[in-house]
Amino acid sequence: MQLIKTLTASTALLVVATGAAYADDHMASDMTLVSWGGAYQSSQTKAYAEPYMANNPGVSITWDESSNEAVAKLRAMNEANNVTWDLVDVVAADAMRLCDEGLAMEIDANEILAAAPDGTSAEDDFGDLLVSDCFIPQIVYSTTFGYREDMVPAGAPAPTDICALFDTETYPGMRSLEKRPINNMEWALLCDGVAKDEVYNVLETPEGQQQALDKLATIKDSVIWWSAGADTPQLLADGEVFMGSTYNGRLFSAIEEQDQPIAMLWDAQVFDLDGWIIPTGLPEDRLNRVLDFVKFATDTQRLADQAKYISYGPARFSSAPLVGKHAELGIDMAPHMPTDPENAKNTFLYNYEFWADYRDDIDAKFQAWLAQ
Amino acid sequence: MRQKMRALMLVAPLLIFVVVTFIVPILSMLFRSVENDIVANTIPGTVVALSEWDGSTSEPPHEDVYRNLYIDLFKAEEAKQHTRLGTRLNYEKTGLSSLFRTTGRSLDDIGELWQDPLEDIDPNFEEGSFWYEMMSGSGGEGFLEQRRALMATMSGEDMSGEVGFVPSAEIVDLLPWTASAYTDFALWAAIRDGDTVAEEDPWESVYGALGMDLTSPETISAINSYGGPGASALQAAAANIDQLPSFGFREAFVEEDEDWGAHDVWATIKLYSPNMTPGYFLNAVDMTLTPDGVESKPDNQQIYTTLFTRTLVMALIITASCILLGYPVAWLLANLPMRTASILMILVLLPFWTSLLVRTSAWKVLLQQQGVINEILVWLGFVNDADRLILMNNATGTVIAMTHILLPFMILPLYSVMKTIPPSYQRAAKSLGATNWTAFWRVYFPQSVPGIGAGSILVFILAIGYYITPEIVGGTDGVFISNRIAYHISSSLNWGLAAALGTILLVVVLGLYWCYDKIVGIDNVKLGG
């Protein structure tokens, strides 16, 4: 009897809940967004989610901090036929993989994204950054180096060149590098005398891969390998390493917000993109809600607003002039953007196509090399 | 019998729960280590045609293989399955991922090589309704169902439903390629896109397929005596085949990407076309399946055997240090007065209740070079400031942190066994003249062995599957095989390899357990009184 009561009650609840979900023009009232957590996610909350909820009272947004394993989780959800996410923040390479696997919805930028205020179509406003048919870019970030100013040996100049990484004579001390071949192999070749536009041609060959590993081997004993973006700022702050690679926004907050004696080394920074994908197979009401949110959250003003909270460059051309000052510190954000001309004198763009093909192969060699 | 049934009914809910939520998922995950039906499902025609190709000669595959590839790949591209196949094959041969992706984009262009001249020969070919009329008829129901089943397997979607199109048996005989491509198109348009077939323009692949049919002289002569719908357009095409491309699909594919002419690309596809593959297991033990048989991987790519050995050795070291550290603590707990013992017990349990991540991060703070331990040693003058001890980001760090984390799993079973050893035995031994050491070693210790056994099994098996702690403090030489499994599950998405590694790990653990049973005896293990 009790059981029947409970069942009836929960069915009734379900009916009410479904009714509510359909109330607003067939738009769901709940949304689950997936992001990276930390300062980045809070910049999204402040710049996109809070204004959106203010405009649409009754909509609730749940955040899931699973972006670093989004591809695997989305694949598992898809196999279980129960996709609980509505919008997922991923790096461009993952967006391409999700698109390849049919797990992300293909979009028509002009149709679902807002045009720039001057009427430029979304496709032109995002330009080359629409690297995949499924990808809605938000920011340009870079993987670059920070170093401890107070650990530069007396008499030595402050490092300005990426190859300071390999120069343990002038700059002794540990380094921290990401525990994967991507970026590290490119930097190694670059500092082994390979011309910038030759790097991927060289890296395609087994000899080139060995050359890069040999170069990395010269500093292998001085490297701490990281797997979370927060590691390098922590290691720098603790004085564990002299220099280390990480995402530029992480270094910005260590330098400006936490006042650590760290300086940026922008040389040979590697640009990458981060943005949204919409999972395939969403029910109509949820899809409508997500489309409504995405259109709002990736318009010119919102992308510019995000730069108030974190030093990543907005992905729209039209947002760049609107980038202002940091919301709390009041400092100008433009000089801290990876795309600032002063910082972007020597840059790399993550080669998606190359790494999609060579990732498995080079990673096997890299990991075997690490284990030796 | 009734009794047994009743008992079974009582445990049935739990049993079903365990089977459904635990055993079935694990088995299905493990099954992925040999499963390989993606190749045969995605490009079925190609796989069949390729089975006749002798890969041991330098002879490239027959034109038929490329034709099947075109028909298969075109519909796979529509269903967005071709890139999945590319990802799968890329595990075996670098470069196939982009080969499939870029070729997928140019399939329309290949079809247009035939579409444009055909439409010039007879403008009727531009009309969707003309195609519909030409291809429809009766008697082709069997053919339709056959294509429907292939389509369903390829896309993994339900393709049942009304198509509004039945190919005519006559046209299936006359133009087999065209009928295949058109039927695929009709199925997709009607069921997936919900369109009316007659109103839709056919895929570019249909024109390519007609081009394939028109290369056969028998088909040409059959077309000339054909009188069904669309006969005049077909006869016009047959009369003007010199306007169609003079090359075949091999040239068309090689033109798009020269890798399609490469022998080893086809050898890889052929090698991985069976539904089951030993490939993942071979990869998991640093071997690889090549067209010439099983080979060892080059030295600079061997990693898994090293990691398996390291995992076992380090798990043993961790178990041993847990015994060394845990035994005295358990002894104290069992022999101190109740009040003191319960305070000590809380000290043992407190870390046990703390989150794993917090404890591991705490070890980071302690162990790093500018960390608490090094600072104290430098301050005391034991260690020179310039060469501080490297206690983490290596195997040492993993052993220290994991010993601490797993210690309660050793102490608790030891304690509960020791608690049951009557102190009078030791006293009796001493009164008979035994020294302290003899009384302990000959009388007390043997009775505590079941506790060591239970604790060791717990610690060892837990240690073997750990990956968070090694990931954080292990650096490069302190990581375990589970870290690679986690990597293949969540980053590289090579679930087949992850499943193979997991299966091997499971079998190794079961094997060790069996050895343990043979040597020590499993009834010699006690978790308590």
C-alpha cells in the first residue's frame, strides 16, 4: 500500500515537473553545463550564466566540472543512451574528436550564433577559429611559460627565449612540463635548430620524433611532469621549479591576483581554442534552451565580458575592442592577452590535423621514453 | 527443493542486482578487448571484396575494392561513421584518421566527376523524380531488406519503417551498383531524414555507381535491349560513355589522397577486417600484429611489460612496508589497555576517513624539495641546501604515500586477529624457559600469520589497481599500469587497449591469488576472530 502511494506521488511529481519543463515555449528550465572548474568556470558563470539567469528567471543552471574527461564521459553516456549534459566546454582538439565520433552536433554558425553588432555574420566574426563543424569557439588561450624572477641567477639576463628551457647552465633549476608529447616535442625541435615552419614536417618522421625526444632527454632529469593545469603555478609558487609551462590564464592569476614573483615568457607560446559543443540527440525542449543560451553566451558583449575575469582572448574579432579592465583588480586586461601584439611576436598554432593523426603513435613513444 | 527455491527467491534481488550492475558491465567492457566489428560493419562490401586481394604481392587491390569502398564510405559519411572507423584504424597505422576524414569530405567531388557528364548527356538525370521512376518497380523487396540490414548495422540506428520505394528486380539485375547506391540513398532519405524519396535528388554516389555499371560491356548491351522506365536516358548514357571519366575509382581515390594507393594502408584494413582481433592484447604486451605475423614492437615503443612488472614489484614493496609498519602498531593496539588502545585506534582510522586526494596532496606538501621534510633536514644540518632529497615525483614518493594510505587495510585485520590470541600462550612459553624473542617468534607470530595474510591480500590487490596517488606523486618512474589504463579510457579513447590491459591485470591478480592459495592456503586468512 505504502509502495503504491509512493509510486503515485512520484508519478504525479514527474508529471508536474514535465509540465513545468514544457511551460516556456518548449524550453527546458534546467540546463547542465560542463566546464573546467576553477577561475575559468567562474569567469563563465559571471559573464554568461548569471546575466542569462537574470534575463530568464526560472531557469536553473547546473555546472559539472568534467571537461577534462568530457570525451570519454560523453561517449559512455551516448552508449548508455542517456546524455545528461546540455552544453560542454572542450578544447578544439576534443571538439574535433567528438565531431568525428558523431557525439557533437554539427552547427551552422550563421544560423545559431548572433551576428556582430555591426552586422558582420557570425561566421566572419569568428573567422578561422571555427575549426570544426561542431565547435563554437569562446576563447583563445595559450600554453606558455612562467619563470621565477627571483631565481634568475645573478648576472644572467632574464630569459626571453623559449630555449632557456633547455639551457640548464645559465638557468639551473627544475622545469615543469606537461606529461604529454604535444607542445613539448615542438619546443624541443625548435630549440634543436629546426625552423618553425619545418617543425611538423620533421615531427612526421620517426627520426624527427627521436630528435625531439633526444633534445628533451638533455633536461629529463630536471623536469617535473604535470598533468593538471594548476600544478605549474603551484610548483612556481613553492619555488620547486625555476620555469614551467601552463595555460596563460593560470599564470596571470598567480602573478596578478596572488602577487607571486613570477614573470611571463611568451616566446613560442602555443595558441589553442576552447569553446562549446552541443551533444547530439538532445530532446527538443533541452535543445531549444541550449540554443537560446548559446546564442546569448557567445555574442560579442558576453565574450568581451569574460575577459574581465580571466586573461583569455575572446574568440570574436568584434569583441577585441570591448575588452576592458579586470573586474576586481582594475588593471588593463589587453596587455595580458595572449593575442596582444607585444606577447604574440613568436607564436605557434596547435596543429589539430597533425595531432589527430600522430597522437597515438607519438604518445606511445613519449610514454615509453618517460618510463625508461 | 521448495526450500531451495525459496532461498533462491530470497537472494534473487541481490543476485540480479549484482549480475546486472556489476558482472554484465565488466564482461562487456572486457569483451571490447577482442571486439573489432567496426570495420566489417562500416565498410562491409569493401571487406568482402578485399578478402580476395592477396596482400602478400605488391599488386594493388582490384578496382572492385575501390568501388565498394566508394559506395560504403559514402553512406558511412552520411551517417558520420567513417571518422570512427578512421580513429579505430589509426591505432594500428598512423595517418588513417585523417585519411578517412579528408576523404569523407571529397566523396561528393568524386561523384560529381560522373554526375556532371551524365547530366549533360541527358538532363533527365538531374531530376529526382526521374531517378525514382527509373529505379522503382517490384520484385526488389529482398534487395531492399538486405540493404536496410546493412545500413542498420553500419549506422547503429533503427532503420525500420516505410521507405516508399521498392527497387525493381529488373534494374537490380541490370544496374547492380546503381541499385545499391540508390537504395541506400532511399533508405536514408525516407527513414533518417523523413523525406519523400521521389522528391529528393539522389546522392552523388548514385551517379558514380551508374558510372561503375556502364564500364561493363554486358551491361551496355543489356541496356540497349532494355525497355523499362528511363530506358532512353540509360541508352543515351550507354551510347556516350566516352564522355564519362575514362579512369576508375582507384584513380579517383588516389587522386584525392595518394595513401589510398599505398599497399600498407590496404594491408592494415584487411588485417583488421575480421570481427575479432588479437590486436589489442598483442599491443598490451608490446607486440603488434603485422601482415607478416606477430612482431615485437620497436624498443622505443615498449612500455606495457615494463609497467606490468613495475606495478607488481611496487605493490609487493608497498605490501611489505605495510607489514613492517603495521605489525607493531596492531600489536600495540591489541595489547594496550582498552582506553589507550581506542585513542590509538582513532589515530589509525582518522586518515582512513579523510579523502584520498587530500591525503595525497598533503604528502606533496611534505615530500617536495622545498617541502616540510626537506626544510627540517636542511635546518637540522643533515642535508645540504644544494642537494635536497628527491622524495617525490619518483617511485619513492609513490611507495611512501601509498604505504600510508593503505596502512589501515593492514592494521585492521592484523589487530582483529591479534585480539584473539590469548596472552597466556606467550606467558606459558616464557614460563617454560623461552626467551622473549622465542616466545614471540615461535608462539605469537605463527598465530598472527592469518592476519598478515588477510592484510597482505587486501593491500596488494588495492595497490595494484591504484592510479590517483601514483599520478600525483609518482612522476615518471612511479606510475602504474592503471595510469595507462585510465589514460586510454579517458584521453586516447582506445577502449579496446584499455580493456585488454585491464583483462591482463585481472588475470594476473587471479593467478597470484591462486598461487597464494596453493602456497599459504586461503583458509589461513582471517579478517577477524
